[in-house]
Amino acid sequence: MNNLASVKKTEKPEMFGDFQKQEIKFDIIKLREACNEVLKIKGFDTSLGIPHFAAVPLNQIPGDPDSIKGNKARGVYWTKPDSSGIEVSRDVSINESKYTEFVKDFEHTYFKEIYDKLSKIYKLGRVRLLLKEPRSTLSWHRDPEPRLHIPIYTNPGAIMVIDKVAHHMPADGSVWVTNNLKYHNAFNGGEENRVHLVACVLDYKFN
């Protein structure tokens, strides 16, 4: 937990079981400026096959731009799609540990500073900007690893549900780690886009 001199610290971390607020905080104004700049360079890819969902990858496998295209911008997850309750896997497995190169087109933005600081604290996999459009929801599913969230744009109706617990993460520069190993979803019940910076975290353990 060293090398955090230039990162704001919260007074005390908040723990909500599977939603764990971290002891670091970033500048929300700079986050929004960076998000707007990235979206000017590369808009959200809405062709990923999931309605009302889109992504902009911020890192990739070194020298391999194909590692952030198509279903590799999504990655494997498990879901129970019907009344049988039988679990099935969707999409392709990703070797998250290979994603160590920040996308050059975005290196001039605040996201590069955030990526460098977070990489000193956590072992990161893919880092993406994820869009959830208004009045929409994800499937009920689980992922291979926890996820780190930095909300950038949100509204009171943007809620994440893990198991049977619902929680809203405000866009105030705070950093959260969520237990995506459990079944969960995220829905945006508002009328504005929900945009989070989301990173796969490979070395975070929930009690």
C-alpha cells in the first residue's frame, strides 16, 4: 500500500460485505474530463452483442490490438438463463494477467495516471470504461474474479445487486471492489447513462 502520496485517502474505508470501499480516492472532475476525451477519440463499441451495454478497453495484451476487440472486450461469465436453474457459460475465457499495456491513444489522459497508481496496489487484468444505458439491466451472472469500480457518471437509480444485497456507488472519485464471484447484476433505472471505470482484480480476497 505504498506509493500513494499523491492519491487522496478517505478517512475510513466503508465495508458493505460484497461492496468494499477502498482507502483511495481520485478527482471526479478529472475523471469526467478524461472520460469525455476518450469518447471523443473512440466512442463506445455497441456491437458487443449485449443490449444496452458497451465498453472502451483502456489496456491490452502488449502489441496485440486484437486482444480488445469483439468478445475479448467482454470475457467469460456464467449465468442461469431459464427456469431450469442450470448454469451455463457464455463467451470466451480471458487470460487477464496478460493485459499489461495501456492503450497508447489514451496515454495523455488522467486514466493513465490512475492505471499506474492502481497497478502499484492491485494485480489488474483488463481495465475498461463500461456503459450501462438508461432503463436497462445486465443478466444475472457471475464472473471469474472481483471487479474494481470507479463510478464516473451515475444517478440514484443506478444500482448493483450482489446475491440479495443492492447498493449504489456514487460518482465522487471513490474506488470500490465488488465480489463478482457471486451472482449479481447491475441495472440503470435512471434516464442518464451510467459509466464506470471497471478493472478485473486478480489478487483481491473477500473474507
